[in-house]
Amino acid sequence: MRVRKLSARDFRRYRALDITFAPGLTVVRGPNESGKTTVQRALELVLTRRVTSTAAEIEALRPWDAPPTARSVVSIEFEQDDEDGRKTGTVEKTFAGGKGTVRLDYDGQAISDPTLADQVLAELTGIPTEGFFRSTASVHHFELSDLSRDEGALRDRLQASISGADRGTSRARKKLERALHDLTTKGERNPGQLKVADQAVAQAQAALEQGELALAQLEGDRDTLSGARDRRADTETALVERRSMLEKARQAERITAERSAATERYERNRQAVDVAAEIDGLTSSHPSPSPLPVIRSTVERLRTLDTRIRELNAALSGEVAVSFELKPAATWQPLSRLSVALVLIGLVVAGGSFAAAAFGIADFGAAPKQIGAGIAVIGLAFAGVAFWLRRNDTMQGQLRDVEIDRRLRGRSEMEAELRLTEAGLEQHLGTLGLADLAEAEDLLSREEAHVAQIDRLEAQLDGLVGKEPRETLPVLRDAAALEIEQKTSALDALGPIAKEPRARERLEVEVRTSEDALGRARDDEANARARVEANAVDAEQVAGQAERLAMWQEQLGALQRRQRVYAATLAAIDRAEQATMKTATRYLEAHMVRDLATATDGRYRRVRVDDRSLDIEVYAPERGDWVPVTALSQGTLDLVYLIARLGLVRLVTGDRRPPLVFDDPFVTLDNTRAARALELLKALASDFQVIYLTTSDRYDAAADAVVELLGPTAVDRAPAGQPA
């Protein structure tokens, strides 16, 4: 399979991503955080992950700025070389948990079933699971970094590649070993199942022997127990009779108390019915058809109107006095004329002195100017006083005119108000159908007395029955009367015991005496039963011991068979793993030689892989001997691991060709060896599609296509007013 185009929406840092790949070697280059790992992860998910996966990492695929409803969508366009020629297809996956969807279009078919789509993709790529893809065809940079930190990392990585990161066999082995341990351990504190079963068989055999010996003593102890049981039964019969009579006496007391309570309820409900009837009669015979609040508010209004009428009549009984006395003539005019004259004289004196000095006629000094200015200032002061007197005189005239007008207009307004008030009084009296205020007062007093009588009866009714609805009072009264009759009949049915005084006290004494006798009888029976239980084991118990012995013997045989099956299964797993590892190591040795010689320019031409430990050794020409690859440089170790992974891809996929995705495995190589490694990838690209992720541009010249990713540009700027 060769991927032509990869598209993603709302996937990690990309809201939208479209990348076109070459059929051979494509270099995807970009700085850190530009999304190279995102491209690798998108290819892994679209080729191997089921869309209905609910893993937590699926939810974390959405970009940080994506809305909560956004879902990650990844799609590819691919081509596949088949026996019938080259075919193209597309697959789109929407990762949304249980609501995830997939659409695979290939060879004229449209597949939307997630399981069937993953099966078709596995057949096209030769990679059955995501674990196989990530452990073979998809190489992450952190895998190479681990090789230098742990001596066993190379072996663990190759083991994971062979098994497709599947720990099922390892888990099965551990379960089998744990099961065998649980079966065969011999410790006293934590014995195994075999030892427990063996001990149970011995204990069951001993218990069976003891039971058979005790059967001979059983009959005598049972006879004694039978006699004690008969005596206890007679005592219980007598006690039951006395308790029955005591219960009747207590029932008579209870029924008597209930009849008294019913009698009290009957009296209360009977009185309540009478009071309710009286209330209904008063409610239908009010002195006035209008409610009391309406009458009260109307009378209050009539009282107010009557008071206002008397006040208006008293006010209109006199005449309006208007004074037409004239004020003396205004005194502000002479003072105003004097102020104007003084201002003119002052200006003439000061201006003449200034003009004489200006034209050179005579110089009188500063005195005439000062005298003229003083006269002008005095004139201005008189002018201010005259202005104040004039304004005061004007205001007094206006106030006098307003007072005269108010007095003339006030009488007409009071007469109009008197007419309106009298009309309102007549209207309110007409509303009540009365002639005057006295009749209204009498109606109000009678209505208030009537309502007070109703309220008193309502309070009495509430004290008798509370908030009980009135329509249910006759029913409650009749029910109480019926209950009195029923309780009387029940007392008659109890017989003479209901009429006997202090019957309950007498029967309680007799019951206590019978209980003491029953206690002694039970003690005798318990002692007899204890002797039976202590001295004998019945035949059923002995038969049960025999059955338990047979059960434990059968269980012991089953556990022994299970031990043999577990041991045989564990040995078969070991043989199968050894065969698988041997096949894989021989295949690696045969296919790594050419690639390693090419990448190291002939320095290392021989490779040896251990069947059990997967330790890889190369032949070192300087030493003339084999050396482990962990003793080589980090760059050479990375190269050996990558070549081994390529060999495993061919082993796992057979005739299928999945795309190979490399996360810069040559970062530790020098330029010369990196160039030879790149030649290896170029040769590999003739058979596989290779997608190489890197931050360097040293591979651009050899690539069939270069895709450049841009790094993030957003920065966290300092707030205004703070240093950057």
C-alpha cells in the first residue's frame, strides 16, 4: 500500500491538514512542534485504530482551540498493487467513541462497518493490529533513545516487534505459572490446592470413623429427649390457653377505651353540626346585602364628607375682606437721578484733568483724577441702592395683586367644593339605600354585631373540629355513632371476661406462673438435647461424611489432572516461542547482512542473532571476533536496530507492503553514514513507501518529495505595563 494523500481535521495542533506523499521516499521536514509526530500518529490511527475506540488519548486528539463538539477526522487516499493491477481507494475515519464512523472505498465497494473496514485494511497492509504497526513499520525516535540507556532495551524492542507488542503469550505464561504455584505449593501458612485437598481427604476419613463409633450411643439419649419434649408440649398448651384469655382481657380494655374515644368524638361532632347550622342561618340573614368592609368604608367616607360640609358652610358664612389701601409713592426715582448726576460729574472731572495733561494745556496732578473717580464711585453706589428700592417696590405690588385675586377666587372654589361634597354624600347614601348618616351608623352597628356573632360561632366550631370541612361533619358524627355500636357489640362478643373486673391482672399472674413452668420444662429438654448432641452422631451425619470423603477424593484427582494439563500447556508455549524466535532470528540474519553492509560501507558484513535472548552481534574486523551491538556507537546501534526492524517488517507482512514511517532514526549518524543510510532508504523505497520525519534539510536532495511543516507562531506576550 502507498498513501497518496493524508488529510486531517481537528487533529492535535491542526484544525485542517493536507499532505501529499510520493510513492517512494517523502521527507516531512519541520522544526519542533511543527506537527511531524502528528503526521505519524494520524497514519497509525487511520490504518489500524478502530473508530469506536473510547481510549482517553482519542479525546485528547482535538486541538486546544477546537469547540467541545469537534471530533478528529483523518482520511487518506491510497493505491495498492494487486494481481489484477494497481487499484486506488480512500478511507476516512471520524473518531467519536461509540459514535465514530468509517468509510472505506476500495475495489468498487463502500464499507462503513468498523470491524470489516479494519479487516480490509489489515489485509491490504499486512499489519493486523496497531501494536504490530507501531512495533514494526512505524519507528519512533524515543525507541532509539532508549537503546543507549538500557542494555536490555534492544532485546525488548525486537521481542515486541516479533510479537507485535502483543503480551497475550506472556500473560498466559504468567497465569499458568501462578496456577501451578497455587496448586503445588507446600507451605504451612499458604498451602496449595493439592495439599489442601489431601488434608481434607485425611480429615474426612477420620470423621467417618468417629461417626460410626458414636452411632451405638444414639438410641438411649433420644428416648430421654422424647420424654422431655412431651412434658414441654403439655406446658406450652396450658400457657397458650392462659395467654389467649389474657389477650381477650387486654382486647376488652382496648375496645372500652376506643368506645370512650368514639363517644367523645360523637359529642364533639354533634355539637359541631349544630353550630354549623346556626352559622349557616346567620350567614343567610345579614342586616345589609353589602359586606361589612364595604359598609364600614362607606360610613367612614360619609363621616368625612359630613365633616367637610360643615367646615365649608362655616367658612362661607362670612364675607371676603379686600383692602385697597394705596402705598406711598416710590422713593427710588430721586435717588436714581442723583446717582446719574454724580457719575457724570466724576467722569467729567477725571476726564478733563486727563485730557488737559494729555494735550499739554495744564497738569493738575493726580488729585483731580482721584476726586473725579471717588465722585463716580459714590454715584454708582447710589445707583445700586436705587435699583434695590425699585425692585422691592415692584415685588410688593405684585404680591398685593396676587393676594386680592386669591381672596376673590377662593370663595367660588369653596362653593363648588361644597356642592361636590354634598353630591358625593347623597350618592353614598343612595348606594346603601339610606336617608341620612344616622341610619348608616345604625346599619353599621347592626352588621358589626351580626358578623361578631358569626365569628364567635366560627371560633367555637374551630375549637370543636379544627379545619374539618363542614360538609363532612354529619358523616363523622354518624361514623362515631356507628363505631360506638360496633365497639359495644365487640365487647358483648368477648363474653364474661370483658365484664370481669381486674381480669387482666389475674391472668397476667397466671401467665407468669405458666411461663416459669415452661422454662423449667425447656431446660429439661435442652439438657436432654445437649446429651444427644454431645454423645451421638446420627446416620445422616455419617453418610454426609462419607459423601464429603468421596467429593474430596474426586476433587483431589481433578486437581492432579489440572496440574498435568497446566504443565503440558506451559511446555507447549515454551516450544512454540522457541520455534517462532528461531524462525525470526534466522530470517533476520539472512536479510540484515546486505542492508548493514550497505549502510556501514562494508565495515560490518556478518550478523548473528541469538535464538533465545535476541542479542545481536556483528563481526568486528579489528578484533577478528564477534562483538555485541550494544558495544558499538549510538549511531551504529540505531542503524542496526532500524535494519532489524526492516527485516521484521518483511517477515510479518509477507507479500504486503505497508508504508514505513520513520521519526528521524539517523539523527545520531554523521553526514557520511547518514548519506549511506539514506541510500538504503532509497533502495527500500523501490519496494516500500517511506515517509521520513526530520528537522534537518540534509535529506532533501535524495527525497522524491519534500513536505515542509511550519512551526507554531503564537507567543505569550507580557501584559501592558509589565516588562517583557
